[in-house]
Amino acid sequence: MLRGWKFEIQLDEKSDKAVYLQIADAIIKDIHSGRLKAGDALPGSRNLAQLLKVNRNTVVEALNVLIIEGWVISKERQGTFIADTLPDFKEVQKSNRVVSTPKSTMHSHYHLQFDDGSPDSKIAPITELARAYRQIFNLKARWQMVGYGNELGGLEFRKSIVQMLNHQRGMQVNEQNICITRGSQMAMYLTAQYLFTKNDYVIVENPGYKPAWSAFENTGAKLLPASVDKDGLLIDDVVSYLKSGKKIKAIYVTPHRQYPTTVTLSLKRRLELIRLSNEYGFTIIEDDYDNEFHFGYRPVLPLSSFTELKNYVYVGTMSKVVAPALRIGYLASNDDALIEKVGSLRKIIDVQGDSIMEQAVLQLIKDGTIKRHIKKATNHYKAKRDFMATVLNKHIKSKATYAIPEGGLAFWIVPNTQIDWSQVSQTLKNKGIKIITPDTYSFAETVNGIRLGYGSLSEKELEEGIIALAEIL
């Protein structure tokens, strides 16, 4: 029987969210609001199906979700009831307000922080991920899932990455060419451990991504900086190093959207780099760190998609797609020995990845959640990109040069005059604004540009930050 709950659920047939999840979330919402309380009975699945004009199996699926997540309990021959033990949502909200205090204290100097292109965690599909995680943990054979798995990652998850790389990025790999890692930095570290020994050389873009440089230098390898212009990496610099007689084992590049300048490596230079790699035998380490968010016709295909390329390591991440805290990266290579060795090295430090999380993300891939999220997020970031371009045009256009990026989550801005960035940083700090200074991604502060991420900031924060920067330039 029902205890005073007026049944009100509006289903949206055009929604990307499955109908059974709409039903489950509507009931959860009523629990949060207090309309449904501990011990309240829900209608039977048949009655619920008739009320909603949906198939009974759809209702059963919704109830299964609620049971798995702990919102309701099923009592034999009695029916389905709201769980006896529920959090006090008023206390939870109060607790959340209290928790925010030390966080603001920790970053007391800043109320606004320009990062280098982090995604907006507020739009991350955390609810869907948590639900998938709980479902996987409760429904799968637990004894299998908590045991050790493959050091390269779960087979089905690797197959899903393979399908994405082959169908969307033009590559030709299989599940034996893939290793799942805890983020792209682990992929970089494992690659370096295989490729480099002391006194080897690796060419890197300048400016570039210093965490990757650190992984290379940790092996004893030495860095050779190559400049970047509006068409990407300068091939003439690469050729000069190759002809110098140094033992160059690899080149590390971000050709799709160069970090930090956001420029795309031109087709002519791509083909020349591939030719040089094949001629001199060095490996191209390709970091495709934000391929998913593209606002133009389509992303440029990776260097690793060219069948002519003999030696490559392709590094990607799921962190920007799902959530920054989700540490799932991957590397792909056509070098079987590299994958085998990387797996062995991975086993020493980590044995395997988070198999339950892999299964949860795999479920989101299969049910279309990831695809829908990428579409939603792309529109979200495009609107932010356009807003930031408007603000830049209004306040900084006469003081600096910049291009409106066709994707990614950051702008690259170069002032018309040489800037003392340490002084700029201190001035902005006094206003509670943090920036990442050029020394973070260049050799000996040889770069005058600055990378401003916009994905994680509100429009109000973006405008405030740009106006403050404009006053200094």
C-alpha cells in the first residue's frame, strides 16, 4: 500500500537518458526532497508500469537499480519499500558547507585559478559512473573481480579502446597493441623505461609538456628542445639534431593540438616527420591528450594512423572525458616487444589496473553515456570558448596575439611586448588570481606566451580574470 506519496514522474522520450534510469532518478529525487521516507511502500511493478505506460521490464530494471544502490529494499511477498537506513540529507548539505571552509583556506591566496585546460568537473557524468560502479560490483562474480587480472588491462576494455582508435582516429591496432594505465603520465613513464637508457637523447617541443620531460630524464636520457611556430614543430630543428651524430631514440610530440600553444602540426610537416622517423629509426611518442573536444569539422587524424610509420607509441587518456580524478590512460604501439615489456614493468609497480572501474567505464561506453557526454560537453565548451574569445577581443586584442582554437580547453596568448611573467603572476596573486607562468612549459623562460584554460571556469570568472590580465599587459 502507498503511504501518502502522490505519484508524479514525467518521462521524456526524447531524453538521452534511458527510461528505466529516468524512473530510478525520479524516485531518488523524491527521497532527497522528503516526499518519500524510510519504510514507505512503492507501487508494484505492474501498477507502476500501467501508471507510466511503459513495459513492466522497464520498471523492474529501475527497481533493480534502486535496490543495488541501496535506496529501496525488497521484502518477499510484501513488496518494495524505501530503505530503512537513509542519510539525513539536511545534515549532508550542512556537512558539505562545513567541508568547503578548509578548502577555501587551503587556497586562501586565490579565488580564481586559470589552469592549463582542465575539464569542468561540474558536468562530468559522476552519477552515471557511480551507478555503473555499484552495479558492476554487486552483479558480477565478486571473487573474479577482486582477483588479479591482466597487467595490460581488461580484455573487453582494451577492445573498446581499440574500436574507438580504429573507427574514430583511423588507426589499425588490436587488443594486443594496447596497455591500460593509471593516467597518461604512467603511460609516458613506462614508455620511457622501455625506450631510454643513460645518455640517449629525446627531442621535445619547446615550449612543451614538462611532466613528460621528467619521465624521460628519469631514465638518464637527455632532452633536445625543438622550436614551435604557427605550423607546429620546426622540422629543420629536428633535422639538425639528427645530423649532429647524437644517439636520438625518440621524439615526443603533441601534433593534434600542441601543448601549450594549441597549434596543429601541418600535413607537410607530419609527412616529413614520419619520413625522418623511418629513415633514422627513432620512435615517435605521440601524446593526443584532448582529442575528444573538437569544434570544427573533425579532429586531425593522429600520426600513428599513418600506415607508413614504422615506430610509434600513441598515448591517450579518459580523464578529460569522464572526470579528472578518474585515472585511466592508455598507450598503443606497433612494437610488440614494447607492449610486452611495458606490461612486465606495469606488473612490478601496479600488478593490474582498477578492473572494477574499467568495467564501469566500459558499461558507460556500451550504453552510450560516454558518447552523449562528449556531445554535451563539446557544446558546453564551445560556448565557453566563444565567450572567452569575445572577452579577449574586447579587452586584450590590441595588446596580444592569439588564435581561436578549434578544440581543446585553452587559449595561447602572446603579448605584443616582452613580459616579466613572475611580476605579472605576483600582481595577479595580490588580486586573488592564479596563472601558470611560461617557465612551467619552456626551457630557461625562452617563451613569452601564456596558456589560459577556460573549461573549468564560469563566464563571470573568465571575464574577471581577463580584465585583470589586460590591466597589466
